[in-house]
Amino acid sequence: MPPTPQKNLSPAELAKLEHAFATEPASDAYKPLAEAYLGMGRFMEAMVVCKKGVKAHPNVPDPRLLLARVYAEQGKDKKALEELAGALQVAPSDKNVLRMTGALQLKGGEAAAGKANLLKAWELDPADKDTEAALKQYKIEPPKPAAPEPPPAEDVDLATEQNEVVPAAAPPQLQPEPKSGVRRPGAPAQRPPPSNGAPARAAQAVATPARTQAPAPRVQAPAARAQAPAAARAPARSAPPPQAAYRPADYDDEGDDEESGLRARRRGASEKEKKKSTGPPSWPFWC
């Protein structure tokens, strides 16, 4: 690591920095004062100021990095790496901490760890001059940027297929009608041209099959239809049982026969008397 450049400050400027740090020890006044002590080679005062800065700012890597520089200027690389490890815990992506850690590790013989930390610092800021100088000092080539990967073959094929123009489908061709008069399947039947002659009507009558007329259903008379539901609705009545002829208890069959015979004789006698009274027929006067 390069030595810290010496900066000569006048006694008045140094007194001003000391007064600012004494007035506000928790402020950032520790930085310019520690840098001034380090430039003047006053390592003890610089170390005391840095430790107060670490105590006032425990979550910031700057006071630990400055303290590591104070130790490294004195040749105390081990203590410097300890302070840098604490700074990495607070800020693992700080390029200044990574660069100084890698340089001290390469100096101490830790080639793999030192190279990895220097490359991390270069990846964070490839244009950093201090990082480029450290890489050249330890002869480490930074990785070249990778070439962009070509698009997948499937995507190229898909894009080509999308850009291709699909030809329009050709219209279906109709097959010529056979000369024998047989109709092609699926083609409409051709009707013969109309004519006024009787043969055309006869041919049409032959071509058109006769339709059989179904017999008309019989229509029932309204009276019969009206009577049918009434007959269906009327309940069936059973015939009355035969009644025996009335006869009185003292009826006599023999007396009945005698009375009928008497009436017949009387009727015969009356007829004979009528014939006698009338006499023979009178003859006409011209006889």
C-alpha cells in the first residue's frame, strides 16, 4: 500500500482542528485531525483520535479504516487486518476496505484471499484508480467482460415462423360431370330444360314417384260423439228381477175354465140370434 502523503499544517490550522474535535468529539472532526497527525508521523495522537472516532461511530467503517492505516504505517499489518475485518462486518461492500484488505493479504502471503478481495473492489468500481494501481502492483488481470449470449434457438425459430407469410388455401376444384349421366356424390341433381311438349311432362311424371294418399280418417257424427261420453258416464243399471204373477190365495183354476166356457157359449148364442133376426137377403126389384 502506498505511503500516506505528508501534509504540512501550520500551528494555527492544527490548533483549529484540535479545538473543533475537543468541542464536539462525537462529530466528524476526528477525520481531518487524524489525517493531520498521520501525515505528520504522529502515530500515537492519530491512534487515540481514531479510537475515539470508532467509539463515537460504531456503525460506520471510516474510523476503523483510518485506524487500520495508522497500524499499517507502523508495520502492524496484523492489527490493521483486525480493524479491517471489523469494518467489513459493518460494510461488506465498501470498495476502500476491500482494496486495503486484499493488498495486506497479498503482502502477507494470502494470495487467494487477497486476489478475491481486490477483484471484488474492482467489480464494485472498475474505474477506481487506486484499485487499478493495486492490481498492477500484484500483477492481477481483471476479468474481461463476457460476450452477450445469443438468443435461444427456439426464440429465433419462433420469430422466423411468426414473420413467415402463410399462403392462402387454394379453392376446391370441382370434378367434371361424367358423360354417362351418373350424378357425382355430393353434387346437386341437374333438371332437364323445360319444354311445352307432352314427352317432357310424361318424363317428369315418370321421374317423380307417385305419392300414395293415405285414407282420410273417419269422422264420427256429432250426435254419436256426444252420446258416447254420456253413455260412458252413465253407470250400468242391473235389470230388475222377474216378478211372479199375482194370484189371490183362493184362486181356482177349474172355476176359471168353467166361466170362460160359459162366456164362449153365450157369445155363440148371441151370434145365432143376430143371423135369425136379419133374415135372408132381399132380392133386387128387377129380378
